[in-house]
Amino acid sequence: MLRKIPANGDPEFFTRERCHIKEVLNDPASPGLSLARCRVAPGVTTELHALAGTAETYLIERGTGVMDDGAQAPLAVGPGDCVTIPPDHPQRIRNTGSEDLVFLVICTPRFEPACYTPLE
């Protein structure tokens, strides 16, 4: 059965991760995934963290950055790039450009605050 989930009219909000988040889809009725738009200001590096039991995929929309996990060589990212992050894997992203770094974040299963594990 098709089911429409109305657009989320909530504004973006600033997180302890040092980025702005706009929840696009995060509904208990759709537990398999969530979708958010993330915005990182120029020069900012997000908090090193992991998501317990939750995989993430980033789709870079605009800006440039460097993604790393604290162990492997950093990955340069830009518009159109996708980065996959396994569940429980450390990660952070740094905006290396002069404009906001904006990307979509798909979490599977859906993001819940309890899965966020700070690593700094």
C-alpha cells in the first residue's frame, strides 16, 4: 500500500556534531531508513562519532570536504560523490571549501538519537 508522509516543516537545527540537520524523513512508521540534509560551515570538522547498528550513506550535493575515520587515509569528497559508512564505524567530515558543505544522509535503519556514539 502506498503511504504519503507529509513534508517535514521543521527548520534545520544545530547539533553537538557541529553541523546543521534538516530531517526530511524520519518516521517510526518507516523504520527501515531515514533521510536528512546536513550542512557543515566552511572550516568546520564534525565530531568523530559512530552510529550503533546503523549504516549511513552520504550523497554530497555541494561544497568540498574530507571524510575520515581516524584510521585510514582521508577521502576527498565533492558534488555527486557517495560515501558509505558501515554500522558502528567511526567517521567525521571536514569542510575544506569556502562555501557550506551540503549532503544528504541516508541511515539504515532509521536514525534514532540513542544510536549516536560520540568518540571525542
